[in-house]
Amino acid sequence: MDRQLELNRMGSGPSPVGTLRRWLMFNAVGGMGVGVQLLSLGVLADLLGLDYRLATALAVQAAVLHNFVWHEHWTWSDRCADRRGRWSRLGSFTLVNGTLSIAGNVLFTTLYVTTLDLHHVPANLLAIATCSIANFFASHHVVFRAAAKPAALAAVLATGNVAGLGAAELKDKTVAAWERYVEATERRIAAELEDGERFLAQDFGPEAARARRAVLAGEVLVDSMETRDADGRKIKVPSGAIHHWRGSILVPAVTLDEFLHGIMHEVGPEELKDDVLDSRLLASDGNRREVFLKLRRRSVVTVHYNTEHRVEYTRHVAGRASSRSVSTRIAELEDVGSPAEREKPIGRDRGFLWRLNAYWRYQEVEGGVIVECESVTLSRGIPAVVRWMVRPIINRTARSVMSETLGSMAEVLPARVASDRASGRAADGPGDAAVIPAETLPASWPAP
């Protein structure tokens, strides 16, 4: 009788005490499951020599079966009195927790091995922590819930769709939100460029003086940004995510004319950055350019793109210029480097990069040219179940990419200008042969 009262207090109601107690029991079982999983992983990967990804999947399945038995007899024993439903619960548990655990563990173990250079065992520990919250709520509200319905199961899988990272579709509502965001961003940029006194975007911030001093002292500044609508409200992007970053650096020992001349020269293959595999000038008309870039991004996964951009350079008052680069075509590639290399259907790919705009400002100062890049990209949305884990990785990658891009410009351009001076080539500003300064490709989900 006392046991039944205890079970009733742990029932399916929303009591925070009952949920907390069950959460602690869930984690206790999970702790034992971790031991089963790591032991299995060690045996399969280290003793039997299986690939760590396959070994991870098999080890997770062993832990799933172990945990199910404990949850049936302890964690949710009050909901499992009907032993006749055991096989259906096992099927649901394997489908929900197994799908989340296997897909999530393989995905995040691979992520941590490739991005953090960890051994597969500590990488797997981090992956286990990532998946634990989703697994608890899936078990509590679906698997061990009385008369769990297929619709509820589908809802959980849709909400925590870790396995669905392989495909995405660019929707009309996502494009409409992107266009609203870009319109508001460009309206703000246009107003800043017409200010007359201030010029760089950082000049309009609350710590403008400190930021300028830091850049002139040689620092690379990188900050995240967010554009809001005219009423100050967040611009929501259904089925997508916008990544907005700004970075600035001082390119030393060059004039503005020399800088512009340098960045608009045709770049030889040996000078291309590692992530720019090919570049071609498609069209040129005065200060307008259309260019092709074949890009490779490597972080969580490696992704290749064929991209086309429309670029326009604008001179302002003496010592100031800007450029606007807008992607007109982005196609993800598959089977890169093989005879079967081809483009995926635009807007129906993995969704890591759907749009890319870059807004550059160049201001000549004593000692060189301050270069500022404001980058806005559109990607697929980040699933809520992994957002807390993925967002910091995206942000860290975005900062790193922006810093590396600006740092490369500060290193390469002075050398290029010095070479021009030595050869007697004139630095007369934008010329006819050009490649845009579009070697930047800031991070997008999941930071490819």
C-alpha cells in the first residue's frame, strides 16, 4: 500500500516534485547506461578495431536496452503495470530514445572528434550529455505515458529531429523574412553612410571611441549583430536562421586607392585561400562586378558550393569607400572532385547556406585603411533540442572565420601593394579586372 501511494505521488501529473524525482531516477539509470555504453564502445573500438562511428551506434543500442529494463521496473514502474504493453513500449523507446541517442551520439561524437580534436571516448561523453534532456522528456511524455498515441510519437520526433539534419527546403515564408531583414539592414546602412561625420558601423555604437582605438592599435574586432524592425521588434524567420556579424581591422601601410586596386586585381590560383577553390569574373561594368566563387567550408562537416555574387563599389568623400556584395546563386555540391560531381537542387539541400550578403566599408586613416565587414547569411533553422549546444559552436566558428578573413587581408594586401609599388603599377582605384573581397563566408547552421 505504501508503495502504491509512492507511485501515485510520482504519477503522470505535472507535479514538479514528482518530475524532479523521476528526473533524478532517470539520470541514475542513465549513469549506469553510460558505463554500459563506454564499456561497449571501448571493447568494440579499441579491442575489436571497429570504426568509432559504427562502434558508437552499437554501444548506444546496448545502453538503450539496458536503460529500458531499468525504466520499466523503476523509473516509470507506476506506468508499466500492464506487462502486455512491454513490447510496444520497447518499440517506442527504441524508436524515440534510440533514434535520438544513436543519431545524436553519432552526430555529436563526430562533431567533437573533428572540431575539438578529442579522443572518441571523451567526445562520446559530451554527446551523451547533449542527448540526455531530449531523451528524458521523450520518455516521460511519450514512451511511458499511458496510451501514447502515434501522433505524439511523431510530434516528439519532429520536435527533436536530430536525424533530419540531412535535408532541408527553403520555403517562401523563410525568403520573405530574409528580405524583410535585409531591407531593414540596408536601410540602416544607407543612413549611416550618409551621416557625414561618422562612417564605420562601429562608429554608431555605444563604445565607438574605444572600438576605434582598439582597431587602430591592431586589434581585430568581431561582434554579433541583430537588425530589428521599425518598431524595435525581433524579425522572426520561420524555418530558417539569420546569422549577422561585423568585424573590423586596420590594414597597415596602404592608401585607400592602393587598397581598392589590390582587392580588385585578378587573384592567381596560388593566392587563393584554402576555402576558395575557384574564382572567375563573370561580368564587369564600371564599379559593378559579377563573380563566381567555388567555396569549401570545413567545420562540423565539409560542404562545397558553387556561388555567384553581384558586387558594387561606391566612392564617398575623400578617403572613404564601400561595397555591397549580394549572392545571386548558391548551389550546394555533392560528390565533389569526382566525375559525378553535381549541384543539388537550389533550396532543397542540407540548408547550411541559402543566402549571403556582405557589406564592406573602407576608411583611410593615418597608418593605413580600416576595413569593416558586415556579413548577413541565411541558413536552415536550428532544431530546438540541440540549439543550446549548437549555437555556441556556430558563434565560435563565425568569430574565427571573420577574424581569419580580416587577418588574411591585413597580411596579404600590404604585400601586394608593396609589390605594385616596386613594379611601378598605378593604384588608381577600381579597374576592369577584379575579384571581389568575398573570401569571407561567415558561419551558418551548423557552421559548415
